[in-house]
Amino acid sequence: MASATNGKGAESAYNGQVATLINQGLSSVPRVEVSYTSETEGTGGTIVTTKTTISGSQTPNLVISSDRVGIQTVRALVNHPKKCFDLDQVEGNDNRGISNGKITRSSIEWLASNTATFETISSVNLSRSFINHELVTEEDDDYNFVDQNLFIGALPLQSALSEPEFAADVVYAPEEDLTVVITMAASAGQDFNGNKGGEGGTCKFSYTLKRNTEYVFKLGSTIEPTSSLGRGGAAAYFYEKGRLLVVCGGGGAGGWNSGRGGAGGGPSIAGAPGSGSNGGSGGQNVTDGTLPFEGILTAGTRGGKIESCTTGYFYANNGFSPCKDVTDIPTKNPLTKWYNYTGDEIDESAELTRGYKASDRRTYGYRHNGGDSLTNVKGTYFGGGGSGAYGGDATRGFSGGGGGGSGYTSGDVEIIETNQGGNSTNRSWATIELKGV
């Protein structure tokens, strides 16, 4: 079959009622530039002008660009002596708001394409790239909201020292998809009697945050219950809606007579075992993207395991499966605010595409999974395991440290750096910055 030749390019068009033609050109690279006043942006008569440039309309590659972030609609008109209409167009069954899929211009019927959404994002984030931060809780209605222009500086997050088990750091990109670099660290295990706790695992990764989509950091401290009994370190967790994407494991706590705690693992790295004759095993390594679904609670000195999607409580009781997006229960709106585990809504939170399901005190989302020490001196427990994808085991006696928790990645993010250890502080933390800035 011979290739088609001598085709004619599509026609550009604009609505003169809302747009003003600035200039246009027909050359080897045809182009058009228009300006228009947005109906939704600005108040009190403020005029917002957007310039949209279209080039390559008579070449194989059509390029559309705009000087402002926003959403427009585009449509192509095609005229050719041998143009073909599909059956729906001929029979008038298409639903594009165009008579039989055609537009008549100068007594010529043009083939009209579907109307498509043209969403403009900033290519190099030269002036504004906002990320919003909601500090909410899983149990009550406490909250705090801030926003940060990542072009000006990174957004730092750190675990709370008061009730860190319930605090949740929710972030979202309100204006456009943002490609960011996230550095994350789990907390270290505690030192005991001169024996060092293991450092928390650390990592750096790149990911594109989708516009108006919920991302949740769970960042614990080396304080019970986010730490194990015996003060193993708390892991750092990163979720896209209800699905777990990245884990850095906490360090194991030091022993009493001897033995250091094992370091926690970054993504794709196991937790290190605690040293000494009674040292606990480190959390096992998990191949990227293969974390089993079920969460496992700790059992004595034995570490547990995080679940791969949030089971939650309120939404689980209303029929939502762990990995499923959530909706507003009364209205069925696919965009919903933050709900704590009892079903109380935070009115001030944003309506987002969400899927994270808050947990109650029974499981804490299986995140506090470092092994619990059964050994103490005058009521002071030591040698606890660090939490993580799999929690490290606690010491089994006086001469040994707890094992570090393991790290994990679902495989969705681009891992830039991953380390066993790296954070010697008692708090988990994360920073979010623009990629390439």
C-alpha cells in the first residue's frame, strides 16, 4: 500500500468574543498568538492576560505553549479533499457539541476533532511552585495549615514530640504537577549505659506530585509508642493517598551491658542486626514492589511488618478497601477533606483526591512494629528494635542491642540515594524541594 501524500494542514481558529488576535504567521513554522481575559481568575475587575502560542500546525509536530499556568481547551479543524468522517459524525451521534462533527466555514465542511484539555505547567518553575502542608491528626481535630513556594525554599517536615503517633503531614500541589526531590530519614535508636543506638536509615528520591492529590508523611520519634518498648527508632513513611511508596527504617536501641543497636535501612536495604551475644536481628530486606499486603503486629521481641495500603478504621467500616481512593461519605464527592479515624471531618482541610485511611490505637497502621524489649533495669527497658517495612527484633538479654528496621520502595519513585543509617537524631524528618532548582 502506498503512503498518502500531499496532505494539507489543519486550520487554526479562535473565538473573537473572548480572545484578541495579536499576530499570526504562515511560514515553515506557522504560529499564532492570542490574548484573553480569564473569567475565573482575578477579582474586582482585575484583568489577567494569557498569551498562547501555537506552532507547527502544518508539520507533523504541533506545539502549544502558554505564558501562564492554567487550563484551556483546544480543538483542531481539518479540511482535505479526501477527508473522512467517522460513522458517528455522519449519522450525527457524536456528543461534541458540533453539528454532526463538522463546522461549516465559507461553505466548506471542516472535520472537527474532539475538544481536548490543554493544561499549562511551568517548565522550569522560575517564579512559583507552591506546595501546601496540612498538619492534621488521626485521632482528634487538631490542625495547622501552611504553604510554601518551593522556588524560594524547601519545605521541611519533622516528627512531633507530642503525640507523634497521631500526627500526619499531608502535602499536595494546588496549582500543577510538581516534580520534587524528597530527602527522608528515620529516627535513631536510643543509647543505653554507654552503648550506642543504631542510626536511622536515610534516603533521597525524586517523584512527581500530582495536582490536588494527597501525599502523607508519617514521621515518628524515639518515644513510645512510635518507638518500641526499649526505645528502638521510629521509621519514616511516605504514602500516595493510601498506598505506601517509601520507607526508611529506624535504628535499634543500645544494649545494657554491651551491644550497639543496628542501623535502620533505607529503601531496598535490610536493617542491621544489633551487636552482642543477645543482639536482635535486623528487619528483612524486601524486593522493590513486593511488600505483602497484610500488616503484622509485634509479638514480644519479634518485630512486625507494615501493611502496603492503609486499612484504617472509619473508611474500612464504610466499605472502602485499603488501596481504594476514598470519597465523601454523605455526598459521594470524589474530592474529600481529611477525616480522622472516628469519621470527624476537618472542615478547614482542602478537598483533594484522597485515599489515606486514619488508624486507631489498636494497630497504629502497623507502623510501630519494632520488637519490644522484655528486659529492664529498675523499670528501664533497653535494646528495642527499630520499626520499618519489617521491624527489627529486640535484644534477648543484657548483652545486645536491638536490630534496625528495614527500608522499602514500591518502585514508583526514582531512588537517588539510599543508606543504612545516616540519622543520629531521635526524630524522623523529611524535606521537599524542587528538582533541578
